[in-house]
Amino acid sequence: MFDVRYVGEQIYPGDDGRSKESMSTSRVIQFELTGADGGPLRGTVRTAGDGTGRPPIVICHGFKGAQDWGMIPVLAERIARAGMTAVTFNFSGSGVGADGVGFSEPERFARSTFSNDVTDIDTVCRSLLAGELVAGLVRPVSYGLFGYSRGGGAAVLHAAEERPVRTLVTWAAIAHTNRWDAETLAKWRTEGRRLVADNEARDGLFFYTDMLDDIENNGNSLDVIAAAGRVRAPWLILHGGEDAFVPVEEGVALHDAANRAQTELEVLRGGTHSLGALPGTDGDPGLLKGAVDRTLAWFSKYMY
């Protein structure tokens, strides 16, 4: 049994949308599981009724993100209105607290690891498959998976091992978990912590050596490129051509390593790392909408 704590529910009306987008009223239900670090793993399900006929899509946010930031709520709402069930959550090491607004749990952020990210995805998906994520939700036999940036790398690692993943979409996914040069790693080990770039004056976020230890001790299981070659599900890779944080070459590397017969890579001309979406806004309507539309079309093709 999963330790699920229901923390809220509300109702919102759907819109007419386009294609398969639904006009039905959807439930928005918050849930809470136990995260990989032993703390709360907070998430949200958006669905209509008991979810009958609505295939679930599990959505994984990126580094320094959350389920209510950037493009994630935009995508989740569109998925729900398109006749599917959207499952979002905050990684246990996101640092984002119960209010979902800021980094009110910096200690959890400081001890986050890539392995914990994968474990959190496993926890959410297994609870979903067991019919224990949300009371009354129809128990599915499979699910779609979406991952952005660091969450995209974790999604690849999960999809490589889990057959219930029916299809996968990643945006700006990382292809490597070890992302630092030798000098940075040595300083990190010596000082016992590493400040997150551009955060010293703003919010003081930093990492202890937990992430460094994880990479050194679990390098084989965290090999995203190797995992890409084991993904069996149809996979859409979207990557901004002007991504300054996760270079487009990483998207190309994932595509090259994957099963090319069922994997598609689309490089979005002019796209930045966020594909135009900024925290708390819809971002560039054209770029973001195009990425969301393409993602919905992919999920509709393989989930129905």
C-alpha cells in the first residue's frame, strides 16, 4: 500500500478547445506521497469524473522548477482538456514547499540527487498503477510520460526500465547527469557544498555533496545515453535550437542513442531552454503553443 494523503480537491470547467479537447468539467485533486528523501511528495491530478477513457500522462518538471511553474501548468491543463488525465508533482528535492510558491525547503533541495528523482517518478507511477493515487480514479494499465530538462533525463531513466510507459515526450532533456568540469567537482568536494549559479545573492540555494556522491556511486544506473537505447516506447524529443542551458547537441545525442524507428527529434528554431515560458507566465504564445500542440498530438496518437 502507498502512503497517500489527500490534501484538497476543486472543480474547474473545461473549454471547447480543438481536436479532442473536452468540454467536460474536470476535477483537480491534490495528493501527497512519501518522497525518496522521506519527506512529502506533493502532486496534483487533473481529470474528468473517474478518469474512464482518459489515459494518464505523468509530467516531470525541470531543475529549479515545480508543478505550478513555467510551462508545466499550461501543459497539464491542456492535457486534461484534451480528454486525458494529467498527473503533476514536485520532486522531493525541488525545494518547493507546500505553498508551491518559493524555495521554502532549501535543505531538501541541497540534498537532492538524480537517483531520488527517478525514485520519485517510480513512486508516483506505481501508486497510479495500483489505483491508490487518487480515490475513485480508474486504475490504468499503462501511462504516458513527459519530462522537461533534468526531469526529462529522469523520465528517460524511468522509461528505460518500466514497460507500462506507453509513450514518452521530452523537452530540453539532459543527456548527462555529470554536468561539471574537474575543477568544479574538486572544489565542490573540498568545500562540501556548491552554490547554485546566480543564487548566492538571491536565495542562497546550494548542494551538499549528496548529488556528487550519487553520480560517483551510481554512474552506470544514471547513464542517460545508455538508458535512451533501452527505451521501448515511442518517443518525441523536442529541443530549442538556442538552448543555452542544455545544448541542442544533448537532444541529438539522445536521438542518436535511441531506437530511431520509433523516436523523433524536432529542433525548434529560435527556441530557448524554456521554449519561451517563464515562471508564472505563459511565455511566448507562439513557441510554447506550438510545442504543447505537438506534444498533445503525440500523446493522442499513442495513448488512445
